[in-house]
Amino acid sequence: MFTTDARLRSGSYTVLDDPKHVFGFQHVVPIFNRKVIAAEGPGFAQTINALSARLTTRAMQKLNAAVDIDKDSPEKAARAFLRANGLR
């Protein structure tokens, strides 16, 4: 199970502390070709950074739950997330 697993939103599981930091992080890291960034302009990187800042573990759990549990399409879940975060 990953920390972004949708099932963690169900309340049926308890996430344990990791005081020895045995488990790795699951951060979102956007990677783009420099040509794409140059073609899209400086606002593109700002938009991607704004999005990345909002993709917390809890947010990704919620997005995964919308798709895996609620059976929303990934597109519908993404659009709702963008609207809720003032990004669309």
C-alpha cells in the first residue's frame, strides 16, 4: 500500500508513524523537456508549480479515491480538483 492509496480515505486503516524514516516519500515531480517549457512560455512553469504545490499526499488520496472508489473518470476527478483549488 502507498501513502496515496485511495483506501486510506475509508477510515478502515490506521497510518502508522515512521520515526526511523524507513519508508520513502511519494512526492510528485513534474518533468518536462526544456523544449516544451520554452514553447509554452514562462507562465507554463508557474502553472505547473502552482499545481504541484497543491498535490499533497492527502490531495492525492482524495483524487485516487474519486477514481478508484467513487468510479469517477480521471478527467472528472482532475477537473474537480483544479476547480476546487482555483486552478481552472
